[in-house]
Amino acid sequence: MENPWRRPPCTAACPAGISYRRPLAYRSNRGSPHFMTATPKFDRRALEAWLIEQGLAGIPIADLFDGMCKRLVASGFPLARGHLSFATLHPLQWAMGIVWQGGRVADSGGLAHGFEMQPAWLTSPFRHMLQHRLRRLRRRLAGSNAVLDYPVLEELRDEA
């Protein structure tokens, strides 16, 4: 019997092991697994091509991130806030960060060395994800099952 939890094999139309149509498993209230098929509502390849083209053209990273977020929203992706950060090899900057919110880049700047000892970083879900090598961290922000174990999650809940 085939394992339904196993990722389907890549096909020739599926570069880099990414599947466009794959079963998503979820559990009903009775605990039995059900399967449905998810199809992206946007053209991922067109977005990738645009990112590569603009990146090679040398546009600033903030403009590249802004364009990507706007294209995701225009395609129907429910994006309210985005954050991009990356470490640098700069003697004065530990990392760079860009926040996209409300349809535009809301904040962009560098984080000085020593930021990793500040309370904002020490209580950050990003720090937790990096330490535990997590690809995703899901939290319910509203309702009786809300899990607000990081201060930024309360901020996100209040923005919604």
C-alpha cells in the first residue's frame, strides 16, 4: 500500500522537485484522513522569472521585495505583511531587514552587531525557528485557541 503522507515524485514538468498538484492531508473531527488537491492561484514560474530578471538587472532589494509582494497580492494570495531579512558580512551591520505592509515597504534598514542580544530578538519567533531549524511556525492569533507566545504575535493580532 502506498504511503499517502509521502511526497509525490517529481515529474519532467516539475523542476527542482516542486509539485504543482499534490495531495494535502488533513484530519476531520473523527480523525480519519481526507485528501484534497491544492492548485496555486498564481503563476509561480512567472513570478520566479520576474524575480530573476529584476535581480539580474540590479534593482534594489527593497524594490524587488515590494514588487514580489505586490504581485502575490494581485494574484489573490492573502498577504497582509511580509518580512525579509538576511545576514551580512559587514563590519557594522549584523543583518538587513525589510518589512512590507499595507501595500508598500513600511520599513527597511540594518541591524547593528549586538542586536542579537536585544529583547526584541531574544523573544522573536525567528530566533526560535533558527535555533530549532524549523521551516514553519504556525500560531492561531484569534479565538479561544489563540497561541500568543511571542510579543510580535500580539502586534500581528491587533493589526488584523
